[in-house]
Amino acid sequence: MIELVDIAYVRSGAADLAGAVRFATEVVGLEHVDGGEPGVAHLRADGRHHCLAFVEGVSGVIASAFTVADPGALALAETELETRGFAVRRGDAAEARSRRVSEFVAFDDPFGNRIELVVGQQTLARPVRFARGSGITEFGHLCLDAPDITEAHRFWSTTFNARASDWIGDAACLMRIDEVHHKLAVFQGDRPGLCHVNFQVAELDDVFRNWHHLQDHDVVIEMGPGRHPQSGAVFLYFLGPEGLTYEYSYGVRRITDEAAWRPRFFDPAERGSIDMWLGPTQKPITQPQLIPEGIRP
Ligand SMILES: O=C(O)c1cccc(O)c1O
Ligand SMILES: [Fe+2]
């Protein structure tokens, strides 16, 4: 079993790099860390050098990355994945540099999501220079799409140390790799993809201030503000450029008594199973990664 220590970053293609960066900074509030690398923009939310990288090119997720403990663990992970039949590729020095990691390997999960395992992700010591006061405290979780979430859970909980914290029927499995209720979620979707990226905010008020900020900037609010019954977090989903869905949330549950926690099963057809405040959920929470330009709301 491979032990995931943390989430590291999401790397995504951006057809309009400047537009994606403008939104990630001025709207979301992230810091643009100027890495001096043409065609690549790094966005920072916490101690990590970046948790989101946009690469100029075809829009859509390139990879979702997790940290493992050290180079020895990475080498063992590589062998274990190969034993399990996955084609694993070592990143070269230039690729590692662009990701601000010392080493990484890449493989596709059984559903076609590109996953990277990294070591030595760079930490920046100086405080984050948030582009605006959105209250972001950290990169909270990433959510992948897969056609069968039971299979996805099997994969993540047997190959890796992910544990189911809660299920939303056959629509979603929320998984933890540490005390945080979930840092990885898998939502049912026809195709692989990145369902959303989540940023935690410091206060309840931040969620509502951000809601107004988004509305002032004509951003498409996909759902919320509401409260998830699973993590207990107050949330807000909104749509950014390149089809990327962002989520702010406040107050995610921590599971401190690992032995005592039993995953719960919520019925997705039941009102309130995603939003305890029973807000409108007219937009499905699983978003295709790419929404064709013409039908973008
Ligand atoms: O935080 C949660 O519990 C949650 C539940 C459903 C869907 C999500 O994206 C979540 O983050
Ligand atoms: Fe989420």
C-alpha cells in the first residue's frame, strides 16, 4: 500500500492563460507566483509553492498530484504500481522543476485520470500575497470524476491509504488521507476529469463576502452558499474559465478518532443530501471538465 501524505497540486491546461490567471487572482484571490517560465503560471494558496498550475495549451486537467513521504517511498510506489500493472513514467528534471518538486512519477488511474506522486514539493517561507482578501487558508481538496465510484474507492483504498469518510449513494465518495474529512473525492461522471478544486477559507463570513464578490463580477455560481452534511462545511461552488469549477468552504470536519469513525451513506435523491440548507441544486455537482463554449451558461 502506498501512503499518500497530502495533496500537492492540480495542473491544468489553459487555452487563455492570461484569462485563467486573472480569474484565479482577481476573482478567486490566489497569489500568482512568477516562476519566470513562459507559458506556465503558478498559483499559491498556502505554504506550498503552488497548488494550481496553468499551462498554456488545450484546456482541461493535465494531472492531479499527491505527496509521498520521501524518495524511498516514491521508488517503492513506482515498483508497486508497476507490479499492479500500471504504466509509470518518471518525470524528467525540467518537468520536476516546473512542478517545483524534487522528483515525481506519473500514471493513469483505472478510469483515465492522470495522477502524479511527488516528493520535495517546494515550500515558500514568506506569507502568501493573496491578490484579494478572500480569506483563503489552504488548498482543501481535489475531486476527480470516474464512472464507478465503488470501483474508484476500491482503487484508492487498496492501492493507497485513502479511507471513505462518507458516501453520497453511488454519486460520490469522500475520502481522507489524514484527519481532514476529505482531501480526495470521486464523483460519478461519464468520463475522467477534475470535478472541482476546493479552497478553505478562514471564516464563515468569507464565504458570504466571496459570494457577493463573485456576483459583482458576474461569475456563474453553480451551487450555494449551502452546508454539506458530510464534512459540515459551508460551501460555494462557482465556475471559472477553462471549465474549472472552484469551491470555497469553511469549517470542514476533522476526524480525530480514526477507529471510531464509520462512513455514512447519504441518498443523493434525498433533498438535503448535498446541501443541508436545501438550496437549489439545479446544476449537477459533477461538472464535465470542459463545457463547450456555446453552452456555457
Ligand atoms: O465537504 C463536503 O462534505 C462535500 C460534500 C459533497 C460535495 C463536495 O464537493 C464536498 O466538498
Ligand atoms: Fe468539495
